[in-house]
Amino acid sequence: MTKIVFFRSGGVFYGFKEQGHTGYGESGDDILCAALSSMTMLIINSIELGFMSEVDYDIDEETTDVKVKVKAALPEFEGDERKRFAASGLIMGYYYQLNDLTEEYYDYLSVDVIDLPYEEA
């Protein structure tokens, strides 16, 4: 099972961590894992390249653990309101997309949210 925990501060989504293989298919042929990887990289690349904002991320290929944090989503780090809304909106969109996926793949995905200051995530 892949467990995904989203980080939120002051009602604003600013990151997430993913842990574990979904187990939906064999390693290398798991379409659910491939979908998660693709969506994660879309978020990272969109924020870094599209919004020219730094993304603090770590991807462990062996354990498949992923951690993504975006300062630009939070008002204490980013003054441009449009950039904040865009960055947090992408992360929030991923949260809602995963919640939709859990309806069908509930044995393979777990999604949660924790309220946590940026420095503690």
C-alpha cells in the first residue's frame, strides 16, 4: 500500500510525502505506481519550471519514499499571491485526485492530511 500524507499550514496545502509500493501490480508493471510517479513529477516540474519556484523534494528510488515541500505555497515565504495560489492549488488538486482514486483502489492507497508548520514537515 502507498500511504500519502499531505502537509497543510493555515489551511494551505504546501507538500506531501508518499511511502511504499501500491502492490497493485508487479514492480515495473504497476500502473497505479506509475500514475502516482507521473502526477508527482508533474507537480514538481510545473512549480519549478512553470512558476519558477523552488521545490524541496527527495525521492528514494529503492524505498520509493517521496517527500515534496513548496515554500512558494505559503504567505510567510512568498509575497506573490498568484504564485501561492497556483503552487498550493496544484498540490490540493493532487490531494483531490488521490481521494478519487482511493474510491476504486482503497486496498492500495491511503490518503491523509496533517496540519504542520513548514519547518516540521
